Amino acid sequence: MSTEAPDVGQPQQDDELYCYGHPKTPTRLRCSRCERPICGRCAIPASVGQHCPECVAEARRTAPKVRSALQAQAPAVLAIIVINVLVFAAQILSPSVTQRYASFPPLIALGEVWRLFTPMFLHSTQFLFHIVMNMYVLYIYGPLVEQAFGTKRFVPMYLICGFTGSVASYNLGDCRALGVGASGAIFGIAGVLLVYLYRRRTTSFTNSAYKNILFFVGLNLMIGFVFAGIDNWAHIGGLAGGIALGAGIDNPAKPVPLARQAGVMVLVVGVAVAAAAYRTVTFSC
């Protein structure tokens, strides 16, 4: 009668294992990844077996980061949407935010020039539809422009369009109205996209997309003239700024030099600043 020698490294039936995290707790479990002895309190269920806390933590550290499509492809659009939502919450909590930063021509003429820039981040707190609609349109069209031109160009284009929209409203809008909304900047992004698609309308797809954007712009401008309370001059100013930027920065035949792109942006801003300065000097209401 013979006996077989036990496998080296395997615990005998009489050997007791103790949890590495709780040394006084006997156990028969092991981490299926690193083979550490673990008790029921330390064991974390896995797709195969159970893992110890250290292996789970290491797996989380080394796992690839999962990002949303918007975060990956259009981070600036996502950031702008988040900023608008946060500012909207601040407006609800403190109505003085709107009073302090909304467009109001008499106060702009008195030197509160930041009101030509800040309204693009404000919305009416009386109508939730205002911010919802603006952010939805930005979510639809913004990523197309950001992917086409890149984040570094998209951000200044958005801000410039918002500024040109505010300047147009300051010059031609109701001089006693309190103006808020991102629609001037969004119309500007639509204007950039119009130019971009117009220059590439050789395929049925881009031609159809161009006509859709054109219909959207025309319909919203018509609505702005028909219904009271809509600052259509801000829409027109933003749209004009976007078209000017798109025409000067985009060229499907060959890349436009960076110096020229910067020059176009400076020119558009310069024209808007001159218009705002003239309105201030000649202001009457």
C-alpha cells in the first residue's frame, strides 16, 4: 500500500488559511486574481470568482476612462451647456444676477460694457423653454462646427458671435428692454455652419444639410419678427458675425493660414466694438 506525496504549494486539508485583511479570520476563499486568502467580508464578487479589495482598486485605476460622445467629440459645447445651466440655477437662486449682467442699453451707454458679453450665458427664468430650446439647438449644431473647426477655434467663434449679437441688439433693439439668451451666439454658430455647408454642397448629403440649416435660420427669424418679446436683432447680429467668420476662416480648397484666421476674428470684433462705441457716443432712448 502506497501513499502519494501532496502537491507542493497546496494547503493540506488540516492547514488553515487566514484572511490577509483580517488575520484572525479563518477562510477557504482566495482572490481569483492574486490568490490572496480573503474572508467573506473582503471578497468582492467578480465575473469569475471573487476579488480582493486591492485587485479591485487596481482594476479601477487601470481601466480606460469612459467618456460620453459629447465629451469626447465636442468638449467646448458640453462646457458651454454646463455653464449655462449653472448660471441659470444662479439666476433662480438670486434674481440680482439677471439684473446685474443682462443687456440693458442705458446702463451699457453709462459704461457697463460687460453687459455686451454676459447676456449670452443668461436666460429667462420665467420660461424654462427658453434655456431648454437654446441648449438643445446648441447640442444639435454645436458639435458639427466644433468638429469641423476644432475646439480652439470654436470657442472664440462662439464668444464673438454672442458679442456681435449683443452689439446688434444694443444698436437696433428696444433701448429699454432687458436682454438675455444664448441665441445670438447660437445663430452665429448656425451662420458658420451655413458657410461651411454651402461651400461643400456638391454632394446630396451636404446640400440637404445646408437646406435644413437655411430653413431653420429662416423660420426662426420669421418667428422673431412675428412674436413680441424676441430679440431678433441679437439673432441677426450673431448670424452676421458667424457668416463673416465662416467666410473668412473656412476654405475647402486649402487651409487658411492661422494669421489670417486670427485677423478675421480681430476684424469682426473690431467692427462690433466700433458699432458699440458709436451707439454709446450717440446714445438716445
